[in-house]
Amino acid sequence: MNLIAVTDDKMETAQLVDTLCAIEPSIDAVILREKSKTDAEVIELIQTVKRSGFDASKIIVHRRPDVATIAGIQKVQLPGHGLPLRLAKKQFPSLSFGRSVHSLEEAEAAYNDGADWVLYGHLFATGSKEGLPPRGTEELRRIAGSLPIPVYAIGGIKPKHLSSLQQIGVAGVAVMSTIFRSDEPDEVASSYKEGSYATKR
């Protein structure tokens, strides 16, 4: 099962680069979700990460296909309220696109619009979505059983959930806070791959 790290827009560039390089051996991809940074700052971040030896093929740019193209990145994660997917695919035919979805209907629409993968959430209670009820796994099960493209899950996912999620048929999970708010992000990422990390939160 693939592990996608999602940055939480809480770190300065130098700290974020160090963290990304530390977790790189254990993750299959990272979504750079740095919404407070300017486009120029995101491009510089990507260039710095590349120079640090990070595998650029693992980088997914959040929301901005133009930034991805300029920075030489091939994958973009579009939020549910983001660019129309059909138009983005037409304008940037060399890029692969994922779409964040919150229902089976949205997932089917994303697939019909050409999404290369979908990211569904939030599954479980999480501090980053306080006040919003989690969606659970039933609709995720229907999505994974309906779509012929990779389906990823996000939101409060701990290693104890991985076995059941794998049985549902998801391609992988995306993790934000547990990795990026840890004092030992490399160990946390590694133990997700091992399925052994028990959160102490």
C-alpha cells in the first residue's frame, strides 16, 4: 500500500526540505500543499528539494499545474473546488492529475473528467478537520469498488487502519499531521510502511 505524505504548510522552507529528505525513503509521494507560500516560493522549494537529492518523481504539486510545469513536476493534486479537470487536462496534457473527492458521485465525476487518481476523505476524526464529522469507510468501499483508477484515502489514518483499508481495495493512504507534526517524522513514516506505529496523541 502506497504512502503519500501531505505537507501541512507549517514549516519554513529549510525545515521542510530537511523533513522531506528524511522521510523520502519511506514515502511513495508527497503532495506539496503549501497554500501560504507564493508561487515563486513553491518553485524555489521544489528546486531546493531536488538539489538535496529528493526523488522528484515523488513530488505532487497541490492545485497549480502551471507551477508544476515550470518546476518540472509531472503530477498535480486538484482540490474538489479547484480547476475544472477537463480543462486542466486539455491545457496541460503532459501532466497527471488527481482530484480530491468527498462522495461517490464526486469520484465518478472526477473519473469521467479524466482524473488519474482520486483522494477521498476525511475518513476518521482528525485535528485538521475539527468540527467536521468523519465520513468513515462505507462510501470509500463503494468508490474503490467502482473506479478503475487508484483510490487513496486521507484523514486521521493510523497504521492500525491499514489492514482494513487494504482489504477495501484502496491504493494507498495520505498522511499529514502525524508525520509533519512529529519530532521524529522519519520514524513515523517508516513505521507506517511497516504498519507498526502507534500514535501517542
